[in-house]
Amino acid sequence: MADKRVLTPDDVRRATTRMAHEIIERNQGLDGVVLIGIQTGGVWLADALGSEIARIGESIHVGSIDASLYRDDIGLRPVSPAAVSDVGGDVDGATIVLVDDVLFTGRTVRAALDALGDYGRPKAVQLAVLVDRGHRELPIRPDYVGKNLPTSGDETVTVTVDGVVIS
């Protein structure tokens, strides 16, 4: 199957801008809100959301979390050396917006929630994804979605700042 571009760089930028506005609106500002990108795909998106939120007018802390060692399928897929986790200090009482590029089965998000628990107890956890492709295996639903993209289970979705491609 040939690669199919479904979002252009401008589409990604527009989706990021919309999601940034939604995060501010839903939380009635940004007091106590922290963006945490899930390594590796969610980190660039969390940075982009943080930059867009700052452009709108409010600064927000952006961190990252590595959930690879918390996965329930750790024996089924290769584990790369641990990436850096930097949640920005104490998460107790904060509203955490976990950020990932693609939501598929929900297993990465579940692992990230387990990893986040090692840093404290947040007031709330919200989920932002650029692409929701369905096929959930766990009861996980995003709060902020750039694009709902129905796919078959055997397709691969690649998300970068340069766009979204299905292969």
C-alpha cells in the first residue's frame, strides 16, 4: 500500500492551535496545569502545544515522561534505553495534560498513568492526542483530539510536525 498523507504541516499547526485554545478554555486558564509529553512521540507535540499556549498569552510548564518500563507488553516489543522523564517537580494537586501523538490501543497511555503515579497524585489527568485512530483495547478516551482518523489495525500512522501519513 502506498503512503497516504492525511494531514499537511498547516493542518498539524491548525490542530495544535485549536487544542491549545481548548486546554485553556476547559481549565478556565492555566493555574496548576502542566503539559507532559509521553516519550517519544508526545514530547514534540507537548512542546508545540506549550509554545502555542505561550503565544496566546500564558506560560505553562512542559515536561516529559518515559513509560516504556511500565508497559504490559514489555516482552512483546523491543524496549529502547530509557528516555528522560522530566515532569517538572511535584505533580501533587496539579492538573496534568498527558500528550501523545497517536492514540491507538490505549496501552501507552495506561503505562504513562502508572509512571506518573511514581511522581505524585495529580488533581486530575487529561489526555491530548493529535490523532485518535480508534481500536481501543482499554477504556481510555482523549479530552483533546486534533483529528479522528479511522484506520485498519494493520495500517501504520506516522505523525510529525511535517504532517500525518498512513502506510
